[in-house]
Amino acid sequence: MALPDNAKEMIVEELTKKSKTKTKFYFNDLSKMFPEESPRAVKKLVNEMVSEGTLEYWSSGSTTMYGLKGMGDLG
Amino acid sequence: MAKHETPMLDELESGPWPSFVSDMKQEAEARAKNVNNVEYQIPVDVVDDLLGVLELSYKHGRTHWKHGGIVGVFGYGGGVIGRYCDQPQEFPGVAHFHTVRVAQPAGKYYTSEYLRQIMDVWDLRGSGLTNMHGSTGDIVLLGTRTEQLEEIFYDLTHKYNTDLGGSGSNLRTPADCLGTSRCEYSCYDTNALCHFLTNEFQDELHRPAFPYKFKFKFDGCPNCCVASLARSDMAFIGTWKDDIRIDQEAVQAYIGGEIPPNGGAHAGRDWGKFDIQKEVIDLCPTGCMWMDGNELKINNKECTRCMHCINAMPRALRIGEDTGCSILVGAKAPILDGQQMGSLLVPFVEVNPDNDYEAIINYIDKIWDWWMMEGKNRERLGETIRRLSFQKLLEACDMEADVRHVAYPRENPYIFWKEEEVPGGWDRDVKEFRKYHQR
């Protein structure tokens, strides 16, 4: 099973839809969008999106989350 | 003259022990004098303001730090921990006070030249304060500003051939004991395995996608000097399959007092004559040792690798020659759920650099695949195991349960057989069943 061609768009759309109530997401929130796919394949994709500047990491030091770049509290 | 009055912190200097407050004051003074003419890239009074904000925290009884953020270096999801002060007007020197984790070398072997180089970068671009070493083992650089992060990262990676450590939902910087490089008890080369896996799993170290943190620690023997058993999600503890090697002449030398027990570690006072019965044989937790005339005997099948006899008489008793490691999983500190010690998963696995530690990597891959699929957000491996059962982990690792996996016998009276485990299975026709059994 491969990730759909528009997987990146699907992630952006999902995160944008939820952005009024939530701007930071666990990796699991993203990987569950593609239940047929292995988490490691999804990881590859979301990290690509970080490198491209679509997503960004947010880290508390112990936990890491993903968010659309520039969304929400950055501190 | 100190920038801020710190009467409560000053109290901490009055005890007989070394005080971190004195260290910080010393660093604040050194930065103010700047005898080396460093062109400080963050405020010179960063340490003064750190003392000030700490005093204020003590006064208010609550923190003035804001925790976390998006700060980091390009391409890495860990290694930098964002920290901001919520009183930046009063303490501008610590408005940003990010932590940088630097990966420690395997076995923490570094030269004084390397440390000076790290400190040259850190005096220039950070507070000059460090924590050697953090609980994951990293060299922890405490306090810098966002705009310095890429510069620090460039210098560390390009000039000093080192890397950032792990933080967040990543593989954390793997940590090991000195292993065979210094220690005769070590059953495998911990430094080599730690270094290899650090390189092998760079992606997991720097690009977070686990449910939560994940720690590897490598102990060369069951003495567990880096406490992998208690402090890592996956502990690699050296062990041996064959017999403890006994030098009977050396045993007699210990009994006769010619060789001091415990490598002379208790030589500070007179503990009396060494008594092998009282100090070694009677303390064996499984009672598998005895004297047969002048010969020390060990029933090796009963040995649980407690290491006491080997520690007490290292010249007489040595680890076996068929060595490898055990893998234990699930240890953690009590942050979310309660604390846990590791549970034995793999009793013995070869540690073979010639095939790139294939057997070990096989287990790591299976465990990660299972945990990434089944683990809830912020759930450590040990908590996933508790929630879903150790049995499920064994299945994920393609392992059969054996007696060494049993922590508490007869704790659970229920046995849930699977169809394939029962001869003939239990394939049944529901319609046929309903003929005789109404709903």
C-alpha cells in the first residue's frame, strides 16, 4: 500500500480544518489519517513537509508535535 | 556588586556541600571581567539575570520559565529545548534561555582539547553554563538565544565533528558504560555498539515520530553501571552463556588474605579477615556456590548473574567466554504512569559487529514497528506493554514465551487460547450450533 499522491494536500487540509481549535498535532494524529500505511512511511512524508517548510516541529523538550508553519503560539 | 539581590540563593551557599549558586556567581563574575576579550553574542549579564529570575521563582514559589517552542536547527526535530522567561523586561539576559543537547561520545571519552573547543563556542554564543552530563548522558549547554542556534550547530558539526543529541519524541542520545575499553567484566564492546547504533539510527535521533521519548542504554555486564535496567526503554546488558571461570589458586589467595577482596575497595578500615563463606557463598542469591574441600564450586545453571562473587573476588572469578547481551524493555521514570524496571525480553543475543549487529537491529525494528503502531500519544514503551500485555510484545517480536519471561507465576488464572494453538482449531458452524441453542 502506497501513500496517496495527494497525501501532503490531505495533511494540510486536515490541519487547516482543525486550526481554529488546535494548531499542534501529535505524529499519531497524522499517521492515523493513513491507517493502511506504516508509521515509518508517514514519518518520511511529514519530515519532507518540514524540510519544505509546510510543517514545523514544536517541542516541549519531552514531546514533539507538528503544526502548519506559523500557526498558533510559537513560544 | 551583583545585579540582583539574591538573599535566598545566598542561603544555599552556606551548607558544607558545593553549591551551584557559587558556580553561577563565579561565571557571572568571569563574564563581567572578560579577561579573554570574548565578543559575547548574547547579553554579558545572562548569568546575573539567571540568578535574579531564580531568586524571584523562590520568592513566588513558582517558575518563571515558559517551556518548549518551535526553536531548533534546520532539519532536526530535537537537540534544542526552547525556554523563555515570562519576565523579560526585568531579566532581559534570559528572555531566551534555550538548552542545547550535544551528543556525548561513546563511553564519554573526550579530550580536554575537545572540551575547550566546546566551551569556546559556548562562551561566545551561550551563557557559558553547562550540565555535564544530563540524565540521558548528553553534554548539556544551558542558555542561549534563538539567533545563535544555527551558528552553534554549524560549529559543532563542521569544526568539532560532533552532533546534537536527542530530545522530544525521538530516540534519545544512546548512552553506554566504558565496556571492554576499560573493564574486565564487560561481555561486549559497549562503545562500538553504542556508536554503531547512534549512526545507524540518525533519522530516529533527529526526526521525531515516536509516541514519546525512547532510550537505549548499554551496560557491558549485569553490574549495570549506567543503570540501563532502570533508565532505558531498551537495555542491552552484557551476559554469558557458559560457566564462570574459576582460578582455584586465586580463590585460596583471597581466603589466605594475599589478595584484598573487592579489588581493595574497602581498604579504608579493618573489616577483619576475609571470610569466603560469609562474604561470598552465603550472599549468593540462588545459593549456587559451595566449597568442596579447598575447591570453590558453582552450579552455573542456577546463577542469575548477580555479579556479587565476581565483584568480591575478581582475580579468582571471571565472566564466561561465550558472551553476548540480554535485552530488557520498558523501564521508565514515574513521569506519567508509575516508574518501572525493565522486563527481560531476549535472554541472550549475539553482539556481532561483523554482521552489523543484525540480530540486535532485528529486535529494535520489530519493537519500534509495534510501538509506533500501538502506542498512544505520550506513552512510553513500558506503558504500552502494561496496557496491551507482554504477550502482545512477544508476538510482535515473533517470540515464544518461556519461563524466563514470567515475572510472577500464577498471577493470572485466565488462559486465552488462539485457534491455531489448539489442535483441530475450533471452526464451527453457527447455523448448526443454533439448531440446538436458542438465542
